[in-house]
Amino acid sequence: MAEKIRVMIEEEKVNQRIKELGEQISKDYAGKQVHLVCVLKGGAFFMCELAKRITVPVSLDFMSVSSYGSATKSSGVVRIVKDLDEPLKDQDVLVVEDIVDSGRTLSYLLEMLRDRGPKSVRLCTLLDKPDRRVKDVHVDYTGFEIPDEFVVGYGLDYDQRYRNLPYIGVVELEDDAN
């Protein structure tokens, strides 16, 4: 099987939407500093572009979590692979994620972060797949709501490939036989 990538959301639309999200976040956090927490690896591309478009003071931190292990289906057990470098106490935290689908991992993660004493915790995602939701997660800022298709680009990968695409694409598997 080979794969083909079909463009779902063009680069220009992604950039325009991130600009709009940055403007809204800047307005909502006026007079405050926002502490962006990136969920690695996929969220890194989105967070960097978003941070450039936020006009209030910003600080950044990164964490990596896993609920998959070596399987392709979530085990439901969330493991912190890389924790935050800075404490969250009394900070206005904005978790930045590439995609929200089932909500299992994010539900756990948001609860864990709230237990660390921040002033506030909100969630921003580039992509939201509400049709896949099994755990209720409130998303404060959404770039695009998308159907249940396997997407890549802008940090999202297929077997560690395609993260660097400047657009959102859909992986379509093709039969190698002619």
C-alpha cells in the first residue's frame, strides 16, 4: 500500500485562521500574560505559529504524553513522557494541541494541570473531530472542525512523516498494484 495526500485545508486558510485565533486570544487575555503549554510532538508547529500572532506577553512550556504505548489504539492509560519545566501556580494557562479527537488523553491532562494551581486553564486546538469524542472536553479555541478522516500536516503525522506539510491533508491509501 502506498499513500497519497489530499489537501483538506489549504495553507492560506490555515494561516488566516491562526491569525484570527491569535487576535481572539490576545483580546481575551488583554492585560495578562498567557502561559502556552504545548502537547508534543504535533502541537509544536501550531503553537509556534500561534505564539507569533499573540500580542500579549507569552511564555512557553512543553509536555509529552502517551496513551498508546506501542499499539495503534489508545490504551486509555495516560503516561507523562516529558513533564513541564515550570510550575503552573497562579498562571493563566492555555494548552495548545494539534487535534482533539476522543478526548481521553486531554480530559486526563487538563484535570492534572488544574490540580497544579493555575489561575485558569483553557484549551486551544488547531483541529477538532467531535464525531470521535468519547470523553467530554471543552475546547475554548478551535481552528477547524473536521470530519473523521486521518489527517496529516502542520505537526500531525502518519508514521512520523508529513508533519512538515504547510497544509492539512488527508491520507488516502492506494493499492500498489497497477
